[in-house]
Amino acid sequence: MNFLRHRLVVLVLVFLATLLLYLLLPSIRQSSMEPSLEAQRIGLMTTPLPPLPAINISIHTGQLPGDPPLFFREALPADGAGRQILPRLQVVLLHGQAFTSQTWEELGTMALLAVNGYQAIAVDLPGYGKSPDSKALKNDQYRVDLLSRFMESLGVRAPVLVSPSMSGQYSIPFLMKNHAQLRGFIPIAPVGTQSYISQQYQNIQTPTLIVSGALDTNLGAQSHKNLMQLPNHSVLKLEGAGHACYMDKTREFHQGVINFLRNLK
């Protein structure tokens, strides 16, 4: 009798275990197919950024009569032999925190570039001058996309990018990601140079004129040290000039820029 009783208990336990396994199997299978919390976290980190919203920015241009228009450069004029006339070298000028695109006009930089055969395009960055601010531009990739979209919309190809101080938030990430799109780079004590390692600088072959004021021992000295890691660089240090050295020594700055542009191949 005891043997039969024990056997019955064992059979009941086996039945209950089988039933429990049957009921739990779907939930176990589903949980095994779901990504782990760590995988979900990594997935969120690698999710592409949403498209950059439409942002309007204002510009100043410096051109000579007869220059090809900034827009639609696909239809370039031809000379008497049917050869396409290439557009003048374009210079895109950004600005520092206390300034706007109009600063370059007031300094005579726009006119000087035009007289020397270059097309100058000065930009009011978002939140400055006549350009409205945008909360979207708090990310490096968004700033890179903004410069890329701006250049594409105006037909700007292989320009020289001039970038003082605050505008390094835009130009330095752009240099790191899209340096092949630049003919030259003129950083003037820009911010953001400390965010990159030596190897990243050494991978860039863009001709660069590093500009700083001799009296700018803070941001000027820091950016100068970091930018010196660029393999294809020259240096313009303006004696007696502070952070906004192009304002303190405008003539020397202009001469240095023109010499750099003339030596570009």
C-alpha cells in the first residue's frame, strides 16, 4: 500500500512539474528573444540623429562684377575656346561670439578678398546677426550638417574656411569629418580643439594657416598647441594682438591671409 501511495505522489509531482513548464515556456521563450537592457542602451546610443530642421541663416557676399553667381554653379560660362571658366576661389568667413558677418565687411576683409580675386561669403551663425537661434544646434553633428547644407545650397565647393573663436564649435567638427571638402582652413584661436586626439589631427591634410595674437595666452595658446598637430600647417602670430587679433592687427592679418590664399595649389 505504501509503495502505491509513494508512486502516486511521484506521478502527481511529475504531472504538476510538466504543467508548470508548459505554462511558463512561452514567457521564457519571449524573454530570451528580447534584447538585454545593455543591448537596448547601446542601441539607443547608436541611433542616428533625426534630420536637421530647416534653419535660415543670413549671409554677406563680396564679389566682383562678372563673377559667376553663387547659386547653380553647374552652368558655368565658357571662354572663346569652349573651355569652362572655373569660379574664383571661395572664402567662407564665420565669426566670433561678440561679432557677426558684418564685422568682416566693416574691417574691409570682404572688399579686400574680392579685389584680390576671391569670392567672400560671410555667415551669421544661428543666434547672431540676422540669423534666428535654434535649439537643435547643440550637437556637433548638427553643426556639421548645417555648414554642409549651407555650402551645398549656395553651390560653395572646396572653399577656404575662416573660423575665429566661438565658431570653432562649427568649424573644428567640420574639419574632422569633412576636411576633404575644404581647400584650406584658417582657424583664429578657435574653441573646441582640445576635444580631439593627436591621431585625428594627423589624418588631416588640409592646408591650414594657424592665426593667433601673441597676447592671447589663454584660448589662443591652447588652440595653437593643438592645431600644430595638423601636418600641413603654417603659423601667423600677430605681435601686440589679443584674442580678436584680426581686429587689433587688421593689416597684418589681411596680408597673411592673402599670402596663404595665393600659395594654395
